[in-house]
Amino acid sequence: MDPAESNHPGYADSGAPAEGEGAPAQDAAAGVSARAAGGLSFWFDMQVWLRDIFFSIAIAAVVIVFLYQPVKVEGTSMLPWLQDQERIFVNKFVYRFEDIARGDIIVFRFPLDPSKSYIKRVVGLPGDVVEIDEGRLVINGLEVPEPYVLPHFRDHASSRAAVVPEGEFYVLGDHRNTSIDSRTWGTVARKYITGKAVFAYWPLDRFGVLE
């Protein structure tokens, strides 16, 4: 019998595969390779993403620890701009690059007891002649507008004119009728100033830059 005519199952197909039979195996192999490549790409992207998050957190931690100091406000002398128990960030290095300016909100160690920290607003610079005239702030003979002091927080007391010593600053609380400040215990030396209050972060409805 001619082998080509044999009825033995599969005999005629034992040579080269019939046309198209190899395609499904090749497609399956390509699919596996594509999925494997996709899996590797996903894990690579995940590693890059996690690395970026780690470095971002590390940089943020360094900035907060070495450049900014979190501070909790205690008391109401800076109402309405700062509330009791509000959390803020203080920039500890800003005054290495710029001068303390009138209107800055600063955190400082209390000159009469450096173990305590206070927060007030700078109103008088070294060399200024500061006077409080029935609640109005007068600097070098000119009345200074204070939009941050609300009318019902202003008192009507007066303080005689005083020259701010070199290297020191005259500070007041925005809630004038309750604040104990330079009107009572004098000016603040530069060495006691911790930094500038720049940002409120808690509670969230107070979140934002301080002015």
C-alpha cells in the first residue's frame, strides 16, 4: 500500500505541519511575553513612584525640622488673625536673608523669662520713636494705619513716646485690649526672636498664609 494513502491515524501529518497550525502557539507565546513585559513595566513604575514619594517625604521632613518649626498658639492676644490653639509654621531662617519688617508676626522668647515663647506683631524698628496715643499707633510722629486691629479690639490707653534701642523691636498684640506686650514690659532684643510666623495649617478652615 502506498504510505500516502495509508489510513493510519496521523501518519500523513507526521511531517511538516499543515498550513496555519503553528499560528495559535506563536500567538500564545507572544501574549505571554506581552503580559510579562507589562508586569515588569508596572513594577518598575511602582518602584519609581514609591521612590519619589519616599524622597518627597524625606525632603519635606528636612525642611520642616531644619527650616520651619510647628508652633501652637496659646491665648487670644493675636485675634482675629490667630486663634487660641491654632497651629502654625514659623520660618526660622528667613531673617538670615531679609530684615525684620514692620508688620511681621514673630515668635520670640519672652525677654523676662526666656523659657516662655510669645507671638506678637512688630510695629517698631530699631531707632523708631513709638507712641500710643489713645489707642492709635504713632511712629516717628506719624499715625500708622493698622487694618489688622479690629475696632472692638482696640483700646484707648496711651503710652508715652519711647525710642526703640538698636537691635531691638517694639511688638504689640492685634487684640490690643487684652494683649500684654511692649507697652508693659518693653522691647524685644533680636537674639530672642525665633522666626517669622508664615503659615497656618490647623484647623483646616484656618489653612493659609499669614499676613
